[in-house]
Amino acid sequence: MATIADKAVLVTGGNRGIGQALVEEALRRGARRVYLGTRTPVDHPDGRVTPVALDVTDRGQIQLAVDAVESLDILINNAGIALYDDLSDRHVLERHLAVNLFGPYDVTRAFLPLLTRSGGVIVNNLSVNAFAPFPVIPAYSISKAALFNLTQSLRALLAEQGVRVHAVLTGPVDTDMSRDADIPKSAPESVARGILDGVEREEEDIFPDPMAATMAESWRGGAAKALERQYAEIARMAVADQGPGVGRDPS
């Protein structure tokens, strides 16, 4: 099992909802340093917390955040948006992709050298909507499905560099994002515990709440997961045959 204790953790969108709960849970588990990434830095009473200005859609700000982080063991890509739409406006879809897909992509690429150095962990906060779209937020669902595929791809490509990649598949959570949805929701604190439990158990795909947990067994034993493993093995064999560097950014 892995452990959060004595680790340096970065949480994007760490000022509210699941992100805020993850910051507090990491501290409770003994994290050495928690970088709290938000668009506008916020104060925190715990001396182990370092606020970092981090708009995941701003590459310049991402690089400044990298420069501010001395070392990193766990990157949690949590920042995201969910807007009600009906797919009639392309700009709404583009905004979701900018934040929920390209944001984690750019943040991950920027912090990858630090994570490679530490043999670290990437945690991408997704949603069960990655499996099936919730009709009132289709753009959000599309962006999460794309991020799930990105997560699976990074998992295979970064294995040779010793970096683990987790997908978090959450059900409805009681946050500002879902405040208007009249459905049963899990508390952010319990979801944060489930996420970090999954990281410590080294679960590739984490189902951190009761609703999501009903899908865990069928997903892990299903054809789609089996295909992911087969493709990952093909990638591993390609690296073994062709040598280190396969699948890496040539720069």
C-alpha cells in the first residue's frame, strides 16, 4: 500500500467542495506539504499548506506554479466546471473541454518531471458520467469521458517512468456544482476519504461513494477494462522491444 503521510500533494480547485475536503483529508493523513491550487490564492491556518495561484486554463500561471513547487509526490487534478446545456452552443462544450480535459492535460505535462523524479502519483477526478451522460449536463459528461480516456492513456504511457495514474469515478456529491440537483448526494468529506483510501490501496479506478461503488465490480471485471489491460500490455511490450523513451514527448 502507498501512503499519504510525509508526501507533498497538490490539489487543483482546492478551495471548495471535493477539493477542499481532499486538502483537509491529506493533512489529516500526515501529508508533509499540501499545495492548494486556486485561481486566487486563499489563506489556510495549517502551516503545511502552501497556497498557489493556479488557473488550469492559463499555461503561464501553470508554469509559475511549477516554479513554486519544490517537490511533488501526488498531483490531484480536481478543478472542473459543470454547466447546464443542451449541446446547442459549441462554446459551452469548448469551455468544458478547456477546463475539464485540457486543464488536467496541461497541468500534468507541466508537473510530470517532478512526478517522474519522485515516482509519483496522478489522480484525475472524473465522474460516473464518463460512463454515461447525464442529459442535463451533456457537455460536462463529454469532457469527463474524454478525461477518462486521457487518464487510461497516461496510465499506460507513464508506467515505464514509474508514475501511477488513478481515475476517480464519483457519483453525485453535495457541492456547489450539484446544488440544484434534487437527488441523493454523498458528503465531500466522505468522498475525499474514499479517494485517498483508493490511492493508498493503489486502485487504478477509484469508486469513492456508495452510488459509484455499485459499478465497481462490473467495471473491473468487464470487457472494457479487460481491453484497457490488453492495450497496456501491448504498450509495455513495445517499450521492451524498442527501448526507453517510447511514448514520451520527444522534447
